[in-house]
Amino acid sequence: MASAWLGAIMALFAFAVVASASGELWKTEDLKNVHIAGKVLCQDCSQGWNYWAHAAIPLKGSKVAVTCIDARRRVVYYGSDETDDKGNFDLPVELHRHSGNPAKNVRPEGCSVRLVSSPDAACNVMTNFGGGRSGVGLVRPSHVYPGRVKYTVGPFFFTSPMCEEPDTNE
């Protein structure tokens, strides 16, 4: 019984060491860039709710943008990417773009990802499901590997023009 407890305590200790090391890895100054990834889909509102919620179709060629600001709310990075056949994007963001001026370096927590455009005329209205229209800030990395940190956002959704809600504020 004592050896079982000792083994459990050792396993918890090992887990804590690994977790704290990986948690600190993404904060290191040696990291050159981070990857921001996600998916863009098309929702069809003309079907029933179950179809609308669970049968979204990947949108190839949709454009997403990343904007990063510094502590004084100045833009220090802007980049964009288009989705592949499966609606996926993966945008590398260089963190140390201005080696002479550390204030202009990119901080991932100052970045926001949003939808820009859809190539499909039948599905080109941005929705805010997943924060695609208003933008989503980077909070915590989804993958931390030695020398590589990845943030995953979304999925983001477009819908058809017939699904667009009219503006009733006029």
C-alpha cells in the first residue's frame, strides 16, 4: 500500500514538473514566432437547426487576419492568410520583428484574429459564432512544443445572405 502511494506521489510530482516546464516554455524570450491556426466554415440557415449547427461546410480561400497591438494600443503586426481545401489556416507570426526596439516586439496576448472575406458569393456574410466578425484575442496556447507554440481559435463561420439579420437600429 505504501509503495502505491509513493508511486502516485512520484507520478504527480513528475506531472507537475513537466506541466510547469511546458507552461514556462511559451513565455521564453528565445521563441522566434507563434502559429495561429483555426478553421472557417459555411453554415446553411435554410435547413433545420441540427443541420445548421452540425453540418457546416469548410470554405476554401476564406481570408482571416491577425492584428497585434502593443501596450500603448499601437499596431505592431498585421498579417493575413487564406484557408486550404479543408477550411484550415495556419499563420506564423514573428515575435521579434524589431530587434533594435523591444517595445515593437509582438506579444501574443496583444493579438486578435478575425474574419476578412469569403470567396463564395452564396456564403459571404460573417457571423460572430466563435468571434469571427468581432475578433478573438489569444489567451492561452493550445500546443506547446520545444521551439513551437500554437494558438487555436474558432471555428469561424460565414452564412448565406438570406440568413443575415436586418439592422433594426435605424
